[in-house]
Amino acid sequence: MHTIFIDGSAGTTGLQIRQRLEQRTDIQLLTLPEEQRKDPQARQKALTECDIAFLCLPDAAAREAVALAEGSQAVILDASTAHRTAPGWAYGFPELGPAFADKIKTGKRIAVPGCHASGFIALVQPLVQAGLLDTDALLTCHSVTGYSGGGKSMIAQYEADGRSGLLDAPRQYGLGQTHKHLPEMQAVTGLANAPVFCPIVADFYSGMAVTVPLFRSQLKGTPEDARQLYASLYTGPVVHWQPETGEEGFFSAAALSGLDRMEISVGGNEDRILLMARYDNLGKGASGAAVECMNLVLGLPPETGLHLA
């Protein structure tokens, strides 16, 4: 029986992880009383006594938690932005290849990917790795997410009575091109330049659709080469190649809401190509990805306890 501690279990991601793990009989959850939830000494004791700790915290608090856990044998799974490009940390997207998966299985410090970043990286990193896309490519990324991606405050905003009418339509944000996912989007893909990133939040609870458009001249091959690469790489139950793009000419960001898997597709034509990923921002984009990494640490199939259908 493995002991699991969730530091920050009151937030959206922490609550989701707790709900998933409460259903399992192969682990034991270590919990703190409400009055000790933010107490450094109580947290340090839990962080040093558990086998695996999930950090579902703001960046500063996540860094503090890592410091509190110094010297312990606990595996740290950090769902914040704090360590996604930090030296010595494994990046928690095992489907990118054996090197990524092995670092998760053997690592003590694992960074859970960001929700928007997961789709962009799943689409772009394999192309760069295979030489189908130059590292100096100048890319654009569009990402549509449900409002749960904004956490408790945004959920409350969207579900409040008498809310602003501006919330009825999709809203683009990150207008200053300083979104917190940009560093990992660049670092993990190996790109020399961060993409122009256009995240959009819309009036539905959860789901995500990420699109990276390319001109044919940017691809060092054909769209079919990209399709074959994705089809050979993404064969698992969690991330898989989907040859059919969307439904009757539409690509809904809510299609995989409530699930933990990700679909990868290629649309467009021979001249203008659309690389497309969709998944749940709370599933493969957050708590589902965290639990998948935990499964690998424990030597279990990655899909254990996940909702795939």
C-alpha cells in the first residue's frame, strides 16, 4: 500500500485528484485537518512521510513545498508551473517517447504539464524531433478551453447569477504574449522561438481544442508524413491518433469533456495544414495527467483508474 499526500487539495486540480484516488484500493491517502492545511510543520511532516506527494499549489507555495520535502524519499509530482522547465525535473508527458517515460518512472521530481501546453507539445515536439519541422520555425497556436481551467474564481464568475454578458461569448486572453505556459511550450519542443499563443476561454465547463496551423513550406515533408508519424507514435489508450477530424466539418473542444484521453489529428489541405489536439483541460490537461504519471511511478499501466470512454 502506497501513501499519497495532496498538498493543495482544496483547489480544482487537487480536488479532482482526490476524487480519483478515493476510488482506488491500492493506495492510502494521507490527509491533514483543515486547520493544519497551510501549517508548514504539518505539511513538512506529511511531505516526508508519504511515498508520493502531489503539489496542487501556486508556484511560490510549490517551491516552498519542495524545500520542505528536501531530504525525503518522497516522489514529488508538481502540477504548478514552478518546475516545468527546471533542471533535474522530468516532464510528465510519457507519450513523447521512451526517454520521457523512463524519466517519469525513475524520477523523484516530476512536473505535470500545463493544459494548453500539452496539446501544443504533443503536436510540435514529434515533428521537431523527426526533422519535419525546423527548430527556428515561427509558429502560432490557438487553444480553446472550458472555464474550469481558470480555477475556482473563474468557475464562480461563469456560474454566478447576473454575470456579465461578455461571458456569453468566447474571450481571448494572454494578450501580452506572456502566458505562463509559453516557457515549457518552447523548451520541451526544442523551438528557438516561443509561438504566438492565442488562448480562448468559452462558456462551457471543461474541454480543450488546440490547433497549430502550418503552411506547406514550413513542413520538411508532406502532411501525410506528419499523419504517419503521429499514427506510429500515439498508439496508447491515453493519447492516440484519430484519422477523422471532427464532426461534420466542426471540431468541438467539448468532445472529450470528462475523459482523460487525447486525440491527435491533422486537418487542412496540402497547402495549409492544421495540427489538432483535443482533450479535457481537467483530464489529460491536469489531474488525469498527474494520476497517469503516478501510475508510472508505481509501475502500473498508465491508464489505471483513468476515464477513457
